[in-house]
Amino acid sequence: MAIARSKVTAQGQISVPAEVRKKLGVGPGSVLEWEEHDDRVVVRRAARYTSQEIHDALFPDEPAEGLVDVSQGVRKYIRKRHARR
């Protein structure tokens, strides 16, 4: 089921419909990623890392439960990484 439709211009440009911009949280200057999956193309907002990826990097051996204090996690990671061997 399509959310919205866009028309491709002669220059290969498209407009992102307002409903899609709102749903993705994008605006002027936002970067979109186009990814191919079998016979489909998925468009999504480009992000560097998800919150789950950040949690997994900071706490590789701990399950994600609720909110995490990022500052504490960074300190813990730096101490562990730079600990004397």
C-alpha cells in the first residue's frame, strides 16, 4: 500500500511528499538513503548510528534495559580501553 506518490522530472529529480517528510522527520538538507531489497527499493533517512548500535558499542555484554547514561558508558569504555595491562 503506497503512502504517497511522486513524479520524476526530466532531470531525474523527485519531490518527497509532505506525509513522507513528516513520517521520516526530514527537512531541507536531510540525507536520504536508497537501498535495494530483491525487487524493491527502500528509502530511509540516513543516520550515522541508531541508539541500539550506540548501546551495543558501549555495553557489549549487557542487555538494553530502559535509558542508558551515555556519559557513564563512555567513561566506562575509555577506562576499559586504556587500562594498563
